[in-house]
Amino acid sequence: MPAQTEMTRILNRRSFSALAAAVTFLPARAFAQRSVPRAVRHIRTGVLEMAYEESGPEAGYPILLLHGFPYDPRAFDETALALAAAGYRAIVPYLRGYGETRFLSPAAMRSGQQAAIGRDVLDFMDALKIPNAVLVGFDWGGRAACVVSALWPERVRGLVSCNGYTIQDIAASAKPASPEQENRLWYQYYFHTERGRAGLQANRHDFCKLLWRLWSPSWKFDDATYDATAVSFNNPDFVDVVIHSYRHRFGYAPGDPALQSVEVSLAKQPVISVPTIVLQGGADGVNSVAGSAPQDRLFTGRFERRLIPGIGHDVPQEAPMETIRAALDLLKT
């Protein structure tokens, strides 16, 4: 590993107070970089040409940072900056349907199902010749990280999962949730209709901004912060992938036949045995604290749940210090 910088030495200390001191200056530096064009790299898997951003030394241990809907790699700006400064290789792919990621074939199914995004992460690691990594994810990215951790645990050194165990139990999807939770999921039911597809197509910028506000009610983001991410929603496959994701998880759309064997494995609700830290925002407007806690039984290895008061759904962007700390804590083992 290259000679440590002062920030590297600070980040490698074990005390949280030292980490807090190191990270306090990150937001100003990272936000200042938002106007600077980023180098987006591309690599081909069997299905996609995946766009991704990379920070830190190429020889550093890899940490994959996985965004969700409706977000993009900007959610990890502060996290990637800190991990790179600590000597790690921070890699942030654009999921299928986002940014410059493209399907290789016009005939390929624009699937957003959990098996697809999980398999994409595994294929991405294979393409970059990454034997194993720490996975950090939230929302769709957290689900993809859970899928890889459950089905291919030898590829995962540790998992930071925001919102807990998020592998979908599609067979049980028809069972009603509490009225409060059903209300939080209104957008999913909207997407089950053709009116919802048309609404997302016509109003994706404003629609997704509304979800940001509802899901992170305490986060006072500005227009520039949101717009830096919203450009990724202009991907030509964004609407198709999103709509399929929300219809498939309720059994209202067929999956990709090529992924059926993966879905069969996921239907068994496989346990996650890799070391895991769950980060749960206390003010998450879509995944309640009470709703995610019972899933802890599905983690059978080293496990810790950390509640972050006042933080909403986009944990990495709202609470970068806690996200960085969780990744570094897993790397100590």
C-alpha cells in the first residue's frame, strides 16, 4: 500500500472520535467537486456496458458502493472520497437503467428484478477481476448487495446494508402490510398501472424529487444536489427498468427466463452469513424501523444493527460519516 497520508492515518485509527474529526471536512470538499466533470469508465459484462466511477489506488482493497432508486453514484461522493484517501479502491457503478450504463442488445429484456441487479454486481466483479470485496448498498443497491452476499458469500468480505435484509419474498407479496406501510408504498402501486408508467415517463424529474422529499423528510437538500443525480434518470432504459422492478416484485410481470434459477434460490429467502452491519435511518419515510427489525434473524454471521436518528432513506448521502465508519469497521475483521 502506498505511503499513508495524514487523512489515511486518521481514518485507520479505531476511535469514532478520530473518524468524526477526519470526516467533518468532507462535505465541503465533495460538494465543491460537483461542478467538476468526473471520469466515467465503462466495462462490458454479458448483458451490459456498465458505467462506473473509481477512486483510490488500483491496488487498494475494493469496496463497491451501490446506489438505489431514484439515486445514482452522487450518493457516495463523501464516502468514496474518504475510503480512497484511506487507501481503498472505491468503485461506484451505475445500475442498469441509470447514467451511461447501456444494454448491449436492443432485444435484451429491460428487467429490474432482484435477480438481475444482483447478477449484474457479480458480473461486474468478474469483469473487473475482483475476487471479493466489501459491498455497501442502499435501496436497490442494498438489495443487489444482499443477493450477492446470500448466494455467493465467498465473493463478499463484508456487507453494509441500509434498511436490513431486502431480498424480496415475492410469494408473500400479496399479503397486506399495515395501513401506514401501504401508504408509504403508494408509488409502487402507481407503477403497476399504465398511467403510472406514463407519469414516470413524462415527469421523471419532478416525480423522483418528490420521492426524495417524502423518503428523507429531515434532509434539506438543494436543487443543485438533486439535479446532479437527476441527469442519470435520462437513461433511455430508466422507465422500463423501474416499472419492471416494481411490477415483478408483486408478481405482476414475468421475470427474465435467463434469471429463473437465481429467482428460485431467492424465493427460499436465503440467510446472509457474511459479516454485516445494517444502517437504519430513524426518519426513513419508506422503510420503517419497526418493519426492518424482524429481518435480523436472516443474518447468521457477525451482525450489528445501527440506528441513525433523524436520517432518512438515502443513508450514504445524508450520513456519510456513519457509512464510512461501517465500511471501515468491517475491514478490521
